[in-house]
Amino acid sequence: MPSSSVIKAIIPAAGLGTRFLPATKASPKEMLPLVDKPLIQYVVEEAVAAGIREIIIITGRGKRAIEDHFDVSFELEENLRDNGKKVLLKEIQAISDLADFCYVRQRHARGLGHAVLCARHLIGNEPFAVLLGDDILDAPVPALRQMIEVYDRFRCPVVGVQPVPKSEVHRYGVIKAEPVESDLYRIEDLVEKPLPEKAPSNLAVIGRYILTPEIFDALDKTPPGKNGEIQLTDALRILARQKTMYGKRLQGTRYDAGDKLGFLKATVEFGLKRPDLGKPFRQYLKSLKL
């Protein structure tokens, strides 16, 4: 594991998961299985591969399954041990050993910005990452690692971006920026869900951020918007006026696993990549009369 200047990460997981109802009526959307691992585990593994050692998960009511997943399961481990399932036992034990976990309850659904504010007392005066569980990024170099390399060069906030079709910019936060290098931009402004004809670019903010503690003061100054929510994008706009901020064009394939179609696409792609499932799964897909 690489050493890192950024060792803390926040994963907001307090949302209601309304896009996946009724599946998420009693189960957290973060625990939806992508092949055989819950979505949130992919995000945690990306963070750990980037050098993160402390993970703060922002939870809400009905999210106990997330805590249980990353905790030790004595009964399950004992059962696997007694039945000689050593490989599976090792895999299960590795989950609770991934990082040091801490959980903070967001009592009211007041937006992504408020979720980040909930962890202020655990961050202190350190840079930190924010990873959204809806975005699954499949990349040879972990997406967060790509961003930390930029932070290490400039010691400034870094936002992960990828190009999207102009017709889809209304679904994202979009950056107004000047290119610095082929895949790096100096951010001048951010626009939340612009109309295609008014979008400053087609570079959409993906759910990865490296932030500095100044973001908390910016969030304090951010007035609540629609539904009384404090938006992280609004605070980033404030911060971008105060200090340099970069957008890193992330290399890799991004799946919007918070969307039903995106989730299905990710399931197919990750299933095909599995050495134990890929060949028979591919044969099955070829047999379908599409």
C-alpha cells in the first residue's frame, strides 16, 4: 500500500436510496451487491488502495448493515473455520481489517454538504477525501490515487471529473476551468446541473474529492437550498474563489451505480471480468436472442 499525505476519507451513506425502491425500503442501497460484494466495499477498497487508513462513514437510520459488514463476525468466522473453508474465511476476515472505521449519524437528510460537516470534529486540520458510493470507478490506478498525486504536487483541493455527452450535463455538477495539463484543469467556477446550452464545459464532477479543512468554513457560509439541503458544490464555489482548486480528469471507466441502468451495466462488466464467472457468463450472454 502506498504511503499517502491524505489518510482520512469520508463516505456519505445516509441517503434514502429512493431510486432503488422497493429494494432499499429496509436495506441500505450501499449494500446492494455488485456481483458478490456490496457497492460500498468497492469504494472502501479504492480508498485503501490509495493509502487511506481512516474511514468515516456518515450513516442514518436503517444503515446498521453497513457497520455490521465491516465489523468482525465471530459466528460466521467460526462456522467457516469449522467447515474448513479457509479461503472464504480469509476473505471475510480481510473486510474488517481494511481500515479503521468510524461512524457518524446524520440525523436529518440535509444534503451532501451537511454530511461532510458531520465529520468535521474527526478531520481536524488535515486534508481528507470524500468518496460517493454511487460512483464505481474501474481503473488500473485507483481514481483516488490519481487525485492524491495531484494534491501532493499542489497542496490544493482536487475534484475528480470526466467528460460526459453535452446532452447529459444537466444531471451533474460541471466545472468552468482552464487546462493546465492534458488531464488537469484549474477550476474557476462550478455550476450545478446546468442546461446544455449554458454549461461552461462537458467536464462533470464525479463523486471523488480531495478537500482541505477550509471547506468547513465554506460550508458554514453556504445557505440551505432546495429541500433545506446544504450542497457541497455551493461550498466548493466559495472555496474556489479563495484558493486554487484543480479538476483531475480521471482515467478509468465510471459506472453510475445509483442508477438502475448504470447498476446493471456495472454488474455485467464486473461479472465478465471475473476469472471464475467471465467465460460461462459471456457464453450465456451470447446465447441470448437480443
